[in-house]
Amino acid sequence: METIVAENVYKAYGEVQALNGVSLSVPKGQILGLLGPNGAGKTTLVRCLTTLLVPDSGTLTIGGYDVLTEKDKVRQIIGLSGQYSAVDEQLTGRENLIMVGRLYHLDPANVRNRADELLAQFSLEDAANRPVKTYSGGMRRRLDLAASVIADPPVLFLDEPTTGLDPYARKESWNFIRKLVTEGTTLLLTTQYLEEADYLADNIVLINKGEVAAEGTADELKANLASDVIEFRPEDRDQRQAALEAVSAFGHDDPQIDEETGLITVAVDEGSKSLMEVVRALDQKGIAIGDLSLRRPSLDDVFLSLTQQA
Amino acid sequence: MAQDALQQQPQFQGDIVESGLLRQLKWNIQDTLVIAWRNLMHIRRQPRLLVLSTVQPIMFLLLFTFVFGGAIEFRFPGDNYINFLLPGILIQAVIFGTTQTTVNIAEDIQKGVIDRFRSLPMGRTAVLAGRTLSDAARGLFVVTLMLIVGFLIGFRPEGTILNIVGAIFLAVSFGFVFSWISAFIGLLVGDVETAQVAGFIWVFPLVFASSIFVDPSTMPDWLRGFAENQPLSAIANAVRGLFFGDVSLQTVLLALAWIAGIFLVFMPLAVWQYGRSTD
Ligand SMILES: Nc1ncnc2c1ncn2[C@@H]1O[C@H](COP(=O)(O)OP(=O)(O)O)[C@@H](O)[C@H]1O
Ligand SMILES: [Mg+2]
């Protein structure tokens, strides 16, 4: 059963079309990684799904409830940790959790135990009674995550939960997030990092400029792109365009060019065979090349090729 | 189908979908109290905020009493200016206090705290009601302090205890409804820097072109019409009258009508603005 469903969601801020017909769905108990560069529309979609923003058009349901008309019901089953930690600076970590727990209408007697449990789980025991203004960025983020799960909501939204953390804190957060979702929670997680989506998510939806550019598991995305990548650089700047045209027949998609370095990337099926053909085609056109290489694709290639195309 | 999704989640302890007005009311009150508690904790953690919001009106009280008092008494021999001034300056104190609300709400929006609250299954009025309620508590504290300082420098009310309690009630309630205006402005502007100006600037002329500091009969005609009929004067007149046991029912009713009117207009406006999705 699909727990989170967005169909054809459009949202514009004035001239900026932040969401341009996005559809996605997350089955119950699964983790979806919503992957996209800065400005892709991730936060906008999360805000629409969590009742904070009304889209211009489109359908949104959570656990079968219509997000637009059954806001109250939706709010009872979701947890949200927004892009920026929304914890109260003046309150202590424990007070923050108790406050949010009370606002979820948890039983007052249980809310304290639950807060202590989470403080331990998120390694915040030592700082539990200090005002949050003394916390580091990583600690705030963890507290924010803890607050979003205090009522054990069956549906969870985490908007860039590790952005701004150092690599160590990021790895640590991954462990916390993994723990959060072991119990059948349906999670939609946004990230700018492929590695993160790859590590945490069952499925990935890649969005760019408000549109879904690709979706599938990390492996499917890699496989869809190509099995190999050929890279080369025309020696003569003026021949860049000619080189692109000469190899355009070989790639899966249009070959990509890095305007600064002049490096051309062609995604191909059978590396060594294509390599010969590419070299021959360039030779026929009299284009001299340097830095020729053949390599396996990384998820970054998927990301870059899909986000640069649009 | 939806119920299904929930029932398969036994560990979810949140308040499962339930209607019933009474229950909703109960949650609304509880949510409001939680938010009010949070705001009062802020004051406790940052006492300087309370000091700032009390030092300023006390300074006004002292300056007006000792700098202008002489000149005003000179013009109206026999008057004791502190007795005129103190009831009015209570209104100024509670109103200036609520301008902080505009800033606080804008700050909560900027930091995403309002978004978090809006994503929770809490009552729609709770965040604002909690805010205005904690403002009222702060208002009561400031009013009490001003009365003590006033007494030390010669303020001598003549009304009955009941009159005086009524006067304090009017002043604090006016602060309470005024903070709904401040909250509404905070929600509208949504950023701290604008809020710092927008919350404050329009209050000045309102406070001075009123019967808070001087009798409007001394003002030029064009100003007097406004000063005599605006809400701050209505409240100040009623509060002043009550302190001295010299007030008509009509004056008190007019003050109450203003309080009710402002509440009935700005409370729904602010709640509506809060519920609106911010772009
Ligand atoms: N409040 C806003 N007003 C105007 N434009 C906005 C606003 N919020 C986001 N945008 C624009 O909408 C687009 C999508 O933004 P966002 O959803 O925040 O992307 P992401 O979270 O993927 O970085 C961007 O171009 C951004 O500049
Ligand atoms: Mg974002």
C-alpha cells in the first residue's frame, strides 16, 4: 500500500516554477530518497506534503488522508524534521522534546520517559539539561530528529537531515536514521548527496528544476545510465562542437561537455568496442584529442548527467 | 484504508483521529498552556528581556513625573501630575511590552519553529493564544511593579479595592488584546529586522496622541479629535477613573467595548494568517 502519494504537483513562487508536475509514491515501511541539487524543489515538495504549503495543483495523500482537506488527520500521523533545525534555543534538550511530545498529546507521564529514551538513543544525555543555544550544529540536528519521532509517527519526513554536518557527524546521523526506520516507519528523506540516498534509501527519486528526472533503486539508476563512460578532451577549443557532434551517435544520451575544462563525457554500452568507434569517428573528422579514458560509471555520473541535461 | 494504515502501527502513541468538541477544546487549552509555558521559560532564561521591558516604562514614569510634572502642574495648579500620569503610563507599559511579541513571532517564523508547530496536531489558535497569554502574565507583572514604583514617588489612588482591581484588569486585558495585533503584524512581516521597526513605530503616535500623558483638551483641534476618541484614551480614562473611584459606567463600558472589539477583529485575523500557508 502506498503511504505517501504525490500526483502531478505544481507550485510556483511568482515566476519561479518550484514544482513542475512532480509525482511520486512511497509504499508503507519503505524509505524514499528524494535526491536533487540545491533549488530542485525538494523542500517545496516536503512542505506541501506536510501541510505547510498549499500547491497550485495536484493531489497529495498520506496514509490515505487528503493532505489538503484532512490536515488535522495528516498532522497526527506525520513527523517532520525541516531543513533547518527548528529547536527552541532557550529550552533545554529535554524540555524541547517534552514540549513537542505534549503538543502531540502524548500522555504526560510517558512523555518524560520517551524523552529520556530518545536523548539516550541520540547521544544527548550529557547535554539534556543544557539550553540548546549551547549545542553544536550536529547536536541540534539530532535533537530535531529526536523531536520529529517523539510520538513514533508512522510517516516521517526528513529534509536534508545531514546537510551542514561534518563527515563524521554525517555518518553518525546515518546510523540514527537507520535506527528510526527499522520499525516499519515510512520515510521520505531529501538529500543532495547520492551517497546518502544510496546508503539509506530503498528507492531514489531524482528531481531537478521541479521535475522528476529519474527514479528507481540506486542500482537501477546506475544500470539505466550505461555500463561505461568514455571521456576525452579535444585539443583544439574550436573543435569542441564538432567533437560533440561526431560522437553524438554513440552515447545513450547526448554527450556531456564540461564548458570549463572541455572534457566530453559519453555514456556507452560496451566500453571497449565503443571506444574504438569513438576514436575512429573523431579521427575521420580530423579532431585531435587528449586525456582519453574509459571508466565505470559512478552514481555521480547519473546525477550529473540527469541534472545537467534539463 | 486510512484507518488501516494507523492500526498497523501499534507503536504510534499520538492522539489518534478523534472528533468531539469538548475533547478538541481540552487539547486547545492544553496546547495553549504548553506554549505559554515555553514563552515564560524564555523570560526566565533571559531575565534581561524582562528587565528591559520594565526599565523602560519605569524610566518614562520617572522622567515624565520629574521633568514635565512641574511644568504641567504649573499650568494646572492644584493637580498632582503623578496621579494623572500613572494610570495612563500603565497602558503605555503593557503596549510597549507587546511590541516584543511582533519580534518574537517573526523570530519563530524565521527559525522554522512556527513550521514545526504547524506540522503538529495542535489547535490552530494555541500558538497565538499561548503567546498572548504569556504577554498578559508579563503585563500583570509590569503593572504591579509600576504601581509599587508609583506609590514610592507619590501616587495615591482613592478608589475602592474593587475599583483598583478593575483598573488593573482593564489595563492588563487591553495589553492582552493588543498583543493579538502585535502577533498579527509579526505573522505578516515574518522577519525579525522588519518586525523590530514594524512592531514599534506605529505605536508611538498612538501613545502620545492620547490622554495617557496629558489631557487632550490642550492639543490643537485637528489632533484633539483623534486623541479624544482613540482606544488608548478610552482605556486610559476608564483606568484613571477607576483608580480614583470617579468614573461613569459609560466610560468603563466604552473601554470594555474597545477591548472586545479589538479582540474580535484581530484574534480571527491573526489565527487566519497563522493558518495560511506561508510562501
Ligand atoms: N519562499 C520562496 N519564495 C520564492 N522562491 C522560493 C521560495 N522558496 C523556494 N523558492 C524557489 O523555489 C525553488 C525550489 O526551492 P526549494 O524547494 O527550496 O529547493 P531545494 O529544497 O531542493 O533546495 C528554488 O528556485 C527556490 O529559489
Ligand atoms: Mg531544501
